[in-house]
Amino acid sequence: MVLDTNKVKIYVPLLNEGTDVIRPTEGYLVRPGIYVLLPTPDYDPACEEWAFLPGSMVSCGNEIREGKQVTVAQRLA
């Protein structure tokens, strides 16, 4: 598997927050629409429960959030 050397901003849904929350992070493009998630510098699984863990390969799609188009992790690839 060859990874693109460019990082892309990806938003990961958080679980058990009581509301719809997404966390910005980065990922490497593997193939169109598929990324490997990277942890944020302060990632702490004891403080936040990500829907997809860092290192996961995820399928992403574009969504409109607060009037902006963002790339959101939607499911495991």
C-alpha cells in the first residue's frame, strides 16, 4: 500500500457526547475517498471516544457543516 505524502484534514465523529460532534484531525489519502486516520497531537482515548480509531482506514464523504464543506469519516473501508 502506497500512501500519498500529503495530509488532508478529516473530521471524525465523536461518540457519547450527547450531541453531534466531529473532531478535526488529519489523514493520508490511500485512494479516492479512502484515508488512513492520524491522531491529533493531544489524542487521548480516555477523554474522547472517536467513531474510528487513529490508524483506521476509513471511507470519507463531503458534508456541509456550519456552512462549510468538510471531509468526514463515515465508515471503515
